[in-house]
Amino acid sequence: MPEIKLKPVASLSILIAVLATFASAGGLLLDNLYRDNAFVTTTWLGNDAVTLFLAVPILVAAMVMSNRKDPKGLQRPLGSAYLIWMGALDYMLYNYAFYLFGAAFNWFFLVYAALLALSILALIFGLIKLDVDGISQQFGKDAPVKWIGRYFLFVASGLGLVYLIQSIGFIATDNVPAIVTMSGHPTNVVFALDLTLLIPWLILGALWLMKRQPWGYVIAGILSVKGPLYTLVLAVNSILVVNAGITQTSELPLWGTLTALGAIASALFYFSMKPEK
């Protein structure tokens, strides 16, 4: 894998890590920060906890590993660490898009805007530096690309079907989906972001991965980090809203199962990568 300069991506990532730590710690510690209803405010706490205690450390650790120098003194990304780094950045982009567009206006609005913008820039700079062919060559013929790709398609199909049924149901009945009324939002931010930032990439990544296209490995590596992290957020939130007495129905079995399956898919993907040459 050729030598590349990682300073722009690293600089942006350090700033993202600092701001994400500030935002998530503030969300957990400041009682009057969130101005949403009880359901949404409670779920922000789950996001904050996973971001602070898992996503930020993963981002920092992967960045440090990717900036290591080899024995020849060249600075070049370690394939797995670099992909994990990009996956953590994609989590930040996806997560703070929710805050920016879904949280009632609060003290951290500008922080959310900065985090989304910086995450987009960091991902762009990171991906244009990536040796896509070099990444794909780290996978042998025994890599379980079919299993991982089918799992991505399963998740994309399940989520897409739920959103499709509820959206078409509104057209047919004029009844607003329950998730919209529970959140108190004028629209469903989850549907909007998943239909644009998640589902299309799950499908594209799955199809390219199963065909062993180079970009399929890259997308799969990124989603293998972002996916389990965010289903963990939803699993934690399921516990929090039930414990707070906001809802009696727990979605923990669903999100807990998807977190476990996503972690397995991630392990299969990254353990299939051979050391770079």
C-alpha cells in the first residue's frame, strides 16, 4: 500500500473527537440541554453514552493505529485500522445528522452543525486517500463475502419494508405513523436519514461485496463499524425508555439481536483481512 499523507484527515478527526466528547458529555451532564419531549430526550442519552464511551475511543484508537509508521519509516494506513477509522467517522456523520435535524434547538446547535460538516469533510478526504485496490487485495477467496452481503441486504430490506409500509399507510389512511407522534417531530427524521444515508449504502455495499468489487470491501468495512454501533445505541435506548416508564413495549430483542449479528458480521469481515504487504 503506497505512502499517503494522513494529516488533513487526522486533524479533522481530532477536532471531531474533541467536539463529540464535549457534546456527548454535555448531553449526559447538563439537565436542561435537551428541550424535546420525554421520549426523545431519553433516547439522546443513549446516543450520548455510546458515542462517549465507544465511538470516540474507537475513532481515536483507529486513527492512531493508521498513523503508525512501518519499519521503513513510511507513514501509511494499516488496512483494517483505516477502514475502522472511516467507519467511526461515518458513525459521527450519521449520528450528528440526527442531532442537527432531530433535536429541538438547544445550546449545542452549532456544535452539531460543526460535527456533521467536519465528518463529511473527513470522510471525503479519507476516502480519496484510500488505496481501494490495496484493500480488496487483502481478502482471499475464502472471505465470507456472501454471508456478510446477505446480512446487509436483510437489514436493508427489513428497514426499507417498515418505512415503506408506514409511509404508504399514511397515504392510504392519513394516519400519521406512531413513531412520528411519539417524537413530536413534524416528520420522521429516522426514516429520512435511513432512506438516504443507510439503506442505499447497505444495498450497494452488499451487491458490490458479493461481486468482490473493490469498493464493496470499503463500503462493507465502513458499515461493519457504523452498523453495530448504532444498533447498540437503539438497544440502549430501548432499555432507557422502558425503565423511564415512557413505553411498555421494549424493542431490545430486535436491536440487541441486530447488534449481535452486526458484531459477528464485523468480526468475520475484519478477521478475513490479511496483513498488508
